[in-house]
Amino acid sequence: MANIEIYTTPFCPYCARAKKLLSAKGVKFTEHDVMMNSGLRKKMTGMAGGASSVPQIFVDGTHIGDCDGIHRLDAQGKLDALLGIGA
């Protein structure tokens, strides 16, 4: 299974929505809270090509986007393959 990382902040409805989708897929992920850690947010922003909003989601080190992006991939039928699940 893929290494999935999600950068979040508490009380973020978009973060909750993205985590809910990942949980529904049955995958394990590592959550990084960037709220009180400016260094971690800077790292996330660099890895995400300048995107500083949360959530930002990475699969095996590849940036796959934010909440809208992960849901778009799911709607297109592409998310399961990226996550290493499914047929």
C-alpha cells in the first residue's frame, strides 16, 4: 500500500472531508498538523509547489492536491490506483 501523508490544521472542514474520504477507502495515512509549526508548513508549501492552504495530500512523496483535488481524482476513478487499492 502507498505511503499517504496529509497536512492539516484542526477544525478545518476541508481537512476533515479529505480524511473522511481516505478513511472510507480503508487506507492508513500520516497526518501532519501544520497549525503551530511554521517549519512544517514551509516544508508542505515547498513540496506542494507553493500551495499553502490545507489540506495538502501526498502519495509516495507525490503531491496529489488538496481536498478538491483528491475528490476529483476519486470521481474520475483514478484515486484507488494512486492509493494502491482496488482491482
